[in-house]
Amino acid sequence: MSDHKNDCIFCKIANKEIPVPFEYEDSAVAAFNDKNPQAPVHILIVPKAHMPKINDAAEKDIRLLGQMLMAAKNIAAKRKISDSGYRLIINCGRDGGQLVEHLHIHLLGGRPLGWPPG
């Protein structure tokens, strides 16, 4: 993982350089509302350390990736969408729809979500 903290918006948010209310935070992960929500619940879950995309994950990142998924599960329960259902999305690269080059999981819910997504 390289350190692009100086120019990465998600690094700045996760490390509290840009004040945004967190839905969840632990030592390695932060989660906050998407500024352009696509559902009633649309939260971004990001690692605090810069990782450009899921393709950059290595064996040493397995714990971090698990923490991100557990954060999603816990946020869904907190937001009361666990039973009705929700979607987790990781976009990878431009063709995959990744607009910010910092790994993030989209947690979407609060309404029926169609398929295919796009």
C-alpha cells in the first residue's frame, strides 16, 4: 500500500482531516454516509490506510478486509436493514465504476434494490 494521504479524499476523511460524522470507526476502518446516496442507506466503509483498489490487497490484508465486512454487518444492524436486506458493493477500476482510488465498500439498503445493478 502506498501513502497517498496528501491527495486522497477518503484518507483525509478516514483520518479526520476533513470532518465527517462516522457511522462506524475502529483502529483500521472508518464508515460514513455517501455524499451522493443511491438508497436511503448508503454508507462507504474504507480502510484508514491507503489502498487504491481491491486488486492491491495482499494476504497480509485478510484481517483488514474481514474488519470491513464486519463493519458493514454491524452498520446494517444499527440502521435496522439486516432483516429486510442490503447490498455490499466493491467497485474495482474505472470500468468497474470505481471513482475514488481508495478501496471502499458501498453499503446500500433501506429500499428494494434491483438486479442487475448497472
